[in-house]
Amino acid sequence: MAQGNGNGKIRQYRKPLNINLGMVIFGAIFLYITVCVVSYFFNSKNIRPYTVMNGSLSSNNVYTAIALREERLVESEYSGYINYYAREGERVGSGQLVCTVDESGQLREILNEQEAEHTALSDGDLKELKGSITAFCNVFTKDRFESVYNFKYELEGTVLKLANINVLENLAELNDVSAGQPVMLCRTPESGIISYYWDGYEQKTAQDITSEDFVQESYVKNQLITNELVASKDPLYKLSTDENWSAVIKVDRAKAAELEEAEYVKVRFLKNQYESWGQVTILDKGGEEVFAKLDFNNSMVTFVTDRFLEIELLTELESGLKVPNSAIVTKEFFLVPKEYLTKGNAGNSGVLVEKAGEDNALTTEFVPVQVYQETETDYYLDNAILSVGDHLIMPDSQESYTISRSATLDGVYNINKGYADFKEIQVLDKNEEYAIIKANTTYGLSAYDNIVLNAQSINNLDELVYD
């Protein structure tokens, strides 16, 4: 039996480790890719593009207005049941019969009997009711549900008045019926547009309006309904006697300044989409109590039953290229007189910069530059290419200019060619999210250009590539 070495220990031999060069290279590449990916996600910002389009700014120009008119409340001289015969919103002449006040209630019973026999409304009556319903539906909002009840009472009163008018046309014997009965005929003291409600705003002027008057939750509209019992000195009806009227809105100081400068503004009434021009008067009562009074000389009759109106100010909106504010940056540039710009051998623009050679001999070197904007005398040149103190030589001359002046431009970064190229912009209008800029300027943008959505995502803004 073969013996091992003399000490009786058995040695274990291991296979030598063979390092494969291909595995080393693969591992190194894998490690490099991993480091690059991690570095990208943790150190770089994602650059998102934005396509520039034509557009305009949408601003909230819808306001709640308080309508103010020349209004006269006519009070009853008697007590009894009231019956109306003039339609709300129509013009009545001086001395025209508007209503009767029946102290006994007998005439009320006669009218009710006549209404039962003549319940049909004419096509004109039905058209009026449909118009009222459509107008109410156009302005109704769920957060003001209480307006449904006001409209209900108004509609009931309108139906009763229409019915009474039809009955009155067939009551030639009215005087005979009322003979010996205390039925009082109420005629208008002057001409005007008639309405059947009161709310306490009748005597208010624009100077009296405060912010509290706009709180519609506390607003009370008292409907005057036919067949109701009235007492002496109670309101019978209301006459609006002047076609000139006003709408008062609450505005901030910036809007007040804009409207005051315009003097006149075009207004759209959302109730019926009617448009009219209003003359502007600003009422500044200090603090946040700033109001704009818009005076109109037409359409008063259309809104005679409304105290609150939803209106839209149709101010002229600037149109142009629409860009997000996040894309706009302010960049500094050198100002260089135009005489120092020249053309290189390749046809590109540049300047001649004076430099010292190895033996301190002065030479000139052509440095390509890009023009970003210009004035009558100067070009805006990138301060990453040139430096303060550089001496420029005027072409075909011994005159020189030392770079020292600078100015800033607002702009965005165009990425149509795959790199960030600053483009100057001229802002026409601006809100919290977007700006409207002038289109097709010499050094600016055009529609469908791609820009960087967030200008702060560009780390090295000065490394631009020139053709």
C-alpha cells in the first residue's frame, strides 16, 4: 500500500483559479452603465419639451353686478285684496289702470269665477312664460337654490296677472259689478316700466354700495302677488322711470386701473348673451372697497326684474404665441456696437478679438458669435463666448472697443435642433401660468417651435452650439 509523506497527513490540491478576461471587461462595462444610470436619475433634471402655439390668455372676467335704476315704489292708499292687470316689464303710461284694491273681496270672487271659465292663455302669454323659464334656467346655479322659490312666486304672480288681463277684457260690466262696492281703481302717477317686487335697494346709489350688498344669501326679494291682502301704505308696484341705468361690480385695484384707463368697456349679460357698451366710473372707498360703475343707456327694460346680474367684461385680449411662465428665463448679454460685427470665411457672423501671441505680438482672431437682439446702435452678444475686457477691432479699421456694457433679455430655450438655443421674447400679456409673446420677431419664436418647458432644468445654459 502506497504511503504518503512521512508525517501521515494527506494534502488536498485545489484547481488554480483561471481569470477570464472577457468576464472582467463585461463586469467593468456593467458597473459603468449602472453608475451612469444612477447618476442620471439622481443628478440630472428631466428636460420636457413644449410646442409653442398661437393663443390668448383666458382670464376670469365674469362678475356679479348690482343693477341700479331710477325706481319709485307706489304705495297703496287702501286696504283689501289686490288684483293686477298690467304685465310686469311692460311700459305703462301716466294714468293707466294697473290694479284694483277690493276691500270686500267680492270682486276677487268674481274674477276667480271668470278665471275658471277662461283658463286658456294666448300664444303670446305662453311665449312670455317660456321666455321667463328659459332665462331662469340659463342663470340658475345649485349654490343659489333659494332663487328657485323667488322664481316660483314670480311665475305664479305672472300667471295670475295674465289670467286677470284676459278676464278684464271680458268684464265690460266691471263698473256694474262694483257698484256700491268699495273697489278702488289704482292708476299710475307717471309713465314707466312696471315691476312687482321690492327689496330695499330702490333708493340706493352707486356711492351707497358696499361689499355687504353683494352677499346674496342675505338678500330678500319681496314678490307682490295678485289676490294678496294689502294694507294701507304697503307697496303696490314699482315704476322704473328712466332708461339710463347702472351695473356696479366689485373689482381689485389692478382691474380698476385697467377699466378706468379704457373709459368704456363692452359687457356681455350672461342671462341672455346680450352685449352692450358701458361707461366706466371707478369708486374707490379705501381698502378692498373698490367698485366699478358701468352706465348704460339701453336695455333697462330687459333686466327690470333683476337686481343681481352675471356679466362678463369683454376686454381686448392680446393674442400671439402662448408659452408657459416656467419656460421663461432672464439672461445677461454683452452690448457691442454694430460696426464691430463682421463675416467669417464660412459666412457666419463674428467679431475680431485682439489677442497677444507667444512673443507678446498682438494679433486678431475671428470669434463666431450669435446675435440675440439689437437696438439702433448695438447687438446683444452671448457673454459665454466673450469676456469683460476683451478688445474688439473694427473691421478695416484700427479702432477698437473694450467690452464692458451689458443688458438682460427675457427669453426661452429653443430645442428644435437638439440643443438649447436662447430666443429672445417680447411679452404682450401675462397671467399666473402663461404669457402671450409677440410672434415672428427677428430673433424670436414662431408657431410650432419646441422649447424647454422648465428653463431651470437646463444645467449649463452657456454651452450652446453654433452652425
